Amino acid sequence: MERKIEICVFNIKDCINAAKYKIDRIEFCQNRAGGGISPEKKDITEVIKLHPHIYPIIRPRKGDFIYSQSEFDAMIDLVIFCRKIGCKGVVFGILDNKNHLDIKRSKVLKQASGGMSTTFHKAFDEIEDVFEGINGLINLGFDRILTSGKSNNAINGIKLINELSEKSHNKISIMPGGGIRSNNIDEFLKNKYLREFHSSCIINNKFEESELKRLINRISYI
């Protein structure tokens, strides 16, 4: 089974450094302190020249994932922009005021994505019934879910991540992320259902190319 690695970066400089390596995708964000929000359009236009698979995050602000109409309109606009300039995918998550998957709005964003690949980000971990959430995202046609297993990091949530991957029946990829590094990824590689992995490769508060190299080596070795 082919395993894929997605690297999350928060600025153009780190995107340049990550793009030098054989990785499958780059999730492009800004404002790491805010948990990652939508980058500027001009920056997205710049980084799509660096790697064939740039996936901008579509998140208008930090905080919860319940958005006003104006915020939702901005998300639609950015998804359409990403599609028109040639991005291969986008990353977003949207919930209703009860922290359930917002199926109606997710469907609108999915349709706006056209042929782009779609990842539902860690808003998923705020959903009370994540197994119901999986079914909803499968029905909407999402390609993958980024999750820490409803925990502060993926290692602490590994039990639920494993359960989610088994329940997904290969209809959607469960992609663990949140604190995944070369020194713990072997725990996830044991699971035959997990085929995509997400990491920022941040050590001591900065992106480390050496960590990315180690991560690639571990995934290639196992």
C-alpha cells in the first residue's frame, strides 16, 4: 500500500524548503499561533509554482468553525479562486451551531471546489458523534479527514484514529495529524488502514528540514 505524506507550512519560506523534498502534498496556511487560517490570495498564487499539489486552508479566522454568512461567502470566494488558479485541492471544515457537521454549507463548498480534492480538517474533532460525521463526509464526497482523534495530539488520540480508520471502510482516508513526528510515526504505520499522514515538522517552534528528512525515511522504511 502506498503511503503519502502531507506537510503543513505557515509561510512561503517554509513552503519553499518543504517543496524541495519528495512529499505528496503541502497544506498552505498562515498564522500558526491561530491554528492556521487562510493565506492571502497573492501568496497562494506564489506557492502554486513551487509544488504540484498545494492545498490552501480555507479558514477565515481562528476560533470555532461556526461561521457567519459573510465569513461563509469569503470561504466560497477563496475556494473558487483556488480552483481557478490551478490548486489541486483545498482544506476546510464547517459546523453548525450545535457543533454538528454542517452538511448544507459543506455541500456548497464541495460543489464550489469542482474537481479539486477536498480535505475536512480538524473541525472534525469538534463533532460529538464522529462516526456519524464520517458517514456524512463520505456522502458529500470528501477525500480525507484530518484528525487528532478528538485529542490534543494524534498520539493521545490514536485509539480513536484506529477505530475511525476501520469504520471508514476505505471510502474516505483518515489522515492523522497533530504532533506527528519521526519519533512516533511508527505507531501509526502499524495500522494497515492508514495511508496518509500529516505533519508540520516543527521542532523548537520552527520548521526543520532535518525532521522532514527523518519523517520521509521512516515512511519509506516501514
